[in-house]
Amino acid sequence: MERTEDWCKQFVFKRKKGQIAVFTNSEGKDEGYLIYQVKERTLTVHEFVHTTNESREGLWNFLANHDSMIDEMVMKAAIDDPSRLLLVNPHIKEERESYFMGRIVDVFSLLQTYPFIKKGAAVIHVTDNFCSWNDGSFKVEVHDPGENLVRRVEQGKGVACTINTLSSVLMGYTSVEDAVNAGLLTGDEAEIRGFKAMLPPLTPFYMISFK
């Protein structure tokens, strides 16, 4: 996610009160930062961004040094954030909140530009009760990353799901395994395995709140 300097000054810093701490490595390169606030013995971390394990550990050590000033810390983190594994006694309260929602408007166009990571082919049978142009079967062939050939095909082998499930899976919110286990994505085991192998390991996380 790219944010301009003006966006940060006019939107981010005005909503996320407090201070900024930057982690700089031994070579003078910035590798992570925090936007945090200490108020009424609560440390609120608005943004925790790291690009290396060293910067993550350094930022956590910085937060830990506030232990005499606070009774609790509140942080908004990505769903796959491994920080809990760094705690000696990870007795924490976790809450999951749905926020932004996504939907594929044009399956054909998306499949043409989607960042598949492996050469291969997959047939996807899509059911869309609202957008008729998405309802049907699509075959995508990946010859090289970024070069996807997409065409409509007749029913046959492949994986099948609704537009809701496909949106969730391709955007990384739901794993293929979870979708299969919930009965939301069906198909031959080999077809499902091949489809999964083509997908990048994405986890969506959006730090900006518009509430």
C-alpha cells in the first residue's frame, strides 16, 4: 500500500494521534515503524510495520520498555501476524472484525491480470446470481507469471464456486482448504490441488480506518 506524504499528513496523522518510532538498522536503513499513543495507562499501537525480523524484534523491544507506564496494550494487527509467538506468556485477547468487503465485478478481466505464481491451467465454474457476465466456466492458462490466457469453456472438469467464494479465495481472505472444508468450493481433488498451487500466498490487511 502506497501513501503519499500529503495523505499521511492530512489523513493518517490527524486520525492516529500519538508518536512515531522508526527502526533503523546498523547500516542506517529504515526497516520499520510504529505509530503509537500512551494515554490513561493504555498503549495503543495504531500501526506496526516491519520489513525484517530484526526490525520486528526491535520494535517489540521498544514497546516492551513501556511496561512501567501501562497496564495494557492494544494493537491492530494482520490476521497472520506472528507476534504472539514472541511473547513469553501469550495470554492475550484476540478479536476478529470484518471490515472492508470485496467482490469481483469482472471475472474474465481479473483472471487475465491476476498474479498467479505457477505455470499451469485451471477451469473455474462460477455462479453469479447478479452479474450474468460472470456466470459460467472460465479456463485460465498461465504460461509465465503475468501472462494469463483466459477463455470461456463448456462445463467439465474443474473447480466450482460462487462469485463470493472466488472473490474471498483470490483475495487471500479464505484459503482453498477452508473453502473446500466448508463445502464452498468443490471439484476433483487433483483439480483443486492444481488450482491451489497456482495461487500466491496473499493475506489482506488494510490499516486505514474510515470510521
